[in-house]
Amino acid sequence: MSTAYQKKLAFVFLITIVVFSASFSTCYCREGRHWRQSKTHQPSGVEKSGKTGHSHSRHHHQHYRRVRPGWNGEDSLGTYDTAATLMDSKAGSTSTTFNVLDYGAKGDGKADDTKAFQAAWAAACKVAASTLEVPSGSVFLVKPISFSGPNCEADIVFQLDGKIIAPTTSSDWGSGLLQWIEFTKLKKITIRGKGIVDGHGSVWWNDMTDEVTTEESDLETSMADNSTATTNDTMSSELSKMPSTKPTAVRFYGSSDVTVTGITIQNSQQTHLKFDACTNVQVSGITISSPGDSPNTDGIHLQNSQDVVIYNADLACGDDCVSVQTGCSNIYIHDVNCGPGHGISIGGLGKDNTKACVSNITVRDTTMHGTLTGVRIKTWQGGSGSVQNIMFSNIQVSEVKTPIMIDQYYCDKAKCKNQTSAVALSGINYMNIRGTYTSQPVHFACSDSLPCVGVSLTTIELKSVQESNHLYGPFCWETYGELKTSTDPPIDCLQEGKPSSFPSQLDSC
């Protein structure tokens, strides 16, 4: 056998081995098992957000399915795969966390995320003790929205760690709305977190469409780069005149067992946080922040609500830090810092000849700096009803214009007519109120026809910031009660006992 023939035979043999090996590998691969990654499940009709870094908190997780060849040569789910899929489906349906990013929110401060919030709420509403999550690191532009019951399950948590901003174009508000973000007819509803609600109120306060202002200096570091561009883009959008009706930033209506804790509400268009017809409310650890000259930007507004506790709060605004209106009882406010603002007020009550009823209000262990008033009760002439059992104690004031005030001639118009009927005031107690004032220490202006009764003063120490011809001494008009200790300055205008003409029976509440 020649050498050339041996080389040809060896070459043919080698080719045969290579072809056989390739064929065997192909068959083996077709018969063997392999892994395939499935697509992440998304809520129906919603595109993937494209966000990263949030998958740990989402309730729809990626998973892997193992597949095997079917009888027809196509891949099909085996017993293992079917069980895994069913478990994943069950886990998704019973999840208690609903992240707005999973429902299409962009979180870039530009795109409208309202529908994503609505979709996430609709899902959370159906699950008891669920959590709607607004994650940190994102800015969400949300138009007027209502998170509504009464058919929602109880004990829902609105976990706010990111930032929610309001639109700044008039077209988003129509002819004007009473609230921007509303929670209505819910049971055991909680808002908590370290997030921010920003009303971009300057476009309403200034009422000037050619001015653009930025209120982003206090944004947390992790959001700084994103929010700076967002704010500039949002606020530089074409603005037209905003409607005259300014919305409350966050409002709760007809709800029970309400908790608000940790969050910041800033630059509200009008009132920052309102509770209307609510019971068992707890507000703690929150920050409210707006400039002192921003109009009608009350911090916390209460009306027709009972059993409310507000504590450990920093409130800076352009109106009352806390405003207590008609229908409120069993209100306890303590350890609150107020300023700038108009102090803590009960009223105004009885406007337009209405009946007002307020009782069992305690304000204590509170500081006020640079406010218009300290603790104040204000009522309109012509009203009816009563304010009774009020305690103001351990109040520290600093550079407050008038620390203690009752004004039964309240009027926010150019002129108000005199009327004989009034809201009756009784059982008003002031204890341990100290600090400095800039205009007048005490001002009691009570009704001619229905004087204030049961006004007691204990340990009042108020000093003027500096001697001035513009300072006034204590003033009392138709005010009856008791000085339980000496006061500084002396409040010798308070009359002892009760007036002889005081009615034997008051309008019941």
C-alpha cells in the first residue's frame, strides 16, 4: 500500500469522525434539557417602566422556566414548569406591595404619572393591609387625583419615599379645584415615609405667569441631579393665569383611623394638610414648609373631626400653623414648632351667621417664633354655638406679635357690620405662657351681648422685645374670669366672676 493511499484513507476517516460527532452533538442537544428565561410579567395594558434598581420592591418578579421537547417537536411546559408558573401566579395575586413604577410611572418629573398612581391604587385597594409604594430616587408629576373608598379594604399604607410634584399649567386645573391629592372614605389609612409632596404653589401665590421660581433647595441628595433638571423643565413650561380657586395639597375626607407620619408637604397652593369629617387621626413627625408671606397656606386644617392628635411637627407657613374649625372636639396638639405663620388658631367661627361648635381642645409644649399670634380664638359677629373647655399650656413664644388673643370681632374684609349674636366662649385656660412679643402681650375682645366667661390665666410671663412707642399693654373687653397667679405684665383688665347680664341658657351644641 502506497504512502499516498494511506494519507487519503486517514483523511477520509478523519472527516467521517468529524461528521459523526457533529450529528451526535446535534441529536444530544435536541434531546437534552436546557433553560430559558421568561419575560417579566407586567400588569395588563401597562408598558414596562424600564426602571432599574427597584426590582426588590416590586410584586412582579422575573423567574426562569425549564422546558422540555414536546411530542410534536415543539417546546412545551412540563409538570415542573406548570407548578412553578402556578406558584408565581398565586404569589402575584396575593402580594401586598404595589409599586407605582410597576404600573407605568416614569418618575422623571416630566411625564404624567397620574394614571400609574390610579392603577396602583386600584390594585392596592382590593387587598387588606396592602402598601402602595412611591419609591425614593424619583420625582412623580401627578395631576389632581383621588384615592377613594368606601369599597377599599382596610389598613392600606401609602408609603411615600420619593417626591410628588403638582402641575403648574392652568389647563390641568380647569376653573379651579378644592384639592390636589385626596383620600376619601377610607378606614385605617396611613401615609408614611421620608418623601415630599410639593405643590409648586408659587405660580398660584404670585399670580404672575412670566415669573419662574424654584423651590428645590431642600431636595435630598440622591434626587438632586434628576430634580434640578426636572424643576427647570417643569417650571419653564408655558404658564397661563391660574384659576382663582386654589386647592388644598393633601385632604382627608370621611375617613377613620388616619395616620400621617414622617413626610414633608411644601409649597402648597393653599392649605397643606386638611382633615374633614374624620375620626381617630394621628399626625406626627411631619414637616410643613412654605414662605411666611405665601397667602392662605395654613399648615394643618381641621374641621368636623374628632379625636385628633398632632405632635412632633415642624410647621412653617403663611397662615395658621394649625387651624381648628367648627365640628371639632377632643383635639390634642403638643410638641409642635410653629413659625413663620399665624400661630395656632381656633376659628374663624360663625361666618355668615352659621352655628359653630368646638370643645375639648388642648395645645401644650409648643414653641412659636416670629408668628402673627401665638394662641388665638377668632369668631365672627352674627354666629352662634359655643367654644368651651380649651387649654393652652407650656407655650414658649419668641418675637410673636400678639401671643394671647381672643377676637370675637374677627373680619377679613374691608368692613363688617355689627351684629348682636355671637359664638359663646367659656372655659378658656392659659397656663405657663412665656417669651417675647413685638406689639401686644394679651388682647381679649369679647362680644358685647355674649361676653367671654371662665377665662383663667396662670403664670403668664411676656416681655417686649424692645421698648417702643408702638407697643401696647394688655387689653380686655367683656372678658370675665380669674387670675390664678400674678402675671408679667399685670393683666388687671380681666373682670372677676360672671357678667350680670349673662344668659342662663346658651345655644346647645
